Amino acid sequence: MSAIAKVVVVVGSQTALARMLGVKQAHVWNWLHVHKRCPAKYIRRASLVTKGEVTESELLQDHERIS
């Protein structure tokens, strides 16, 4: 499971994460299904909304796997 998928599970839904990050739910869907990673500019906030359950390092590893 990708780190961005773990973030979605922890916060409860794609819609909840989108609201927390100030983006549309469709963006979160694309991160999950197309890009398979969270954009770099949202990594810190995505980690914060999980209260550390998903670390910034885990989210960065998604970028390393794709590259």
C-alpha cells in the first residue's frame, strides 16, 4: 500500500483528506490512482493530519519508487 493510500485510510476518506488539504477530492483520487504519490508540496501537511501515523519519510518513499 502506498503512503498516500495509508493517509486516506487514517483520515477516513478521500473527501476528508481533500478538505484537510484544501484541494478537491478529484485531486486526491488522481494522487491515489494515477500518480501513486502525494505531491511534494502537500507531504508535510498530509503527515500532520495523520498525527504522525504516516511520516513524511514514508510519503517521500512513494516518490522514490516511481522515479
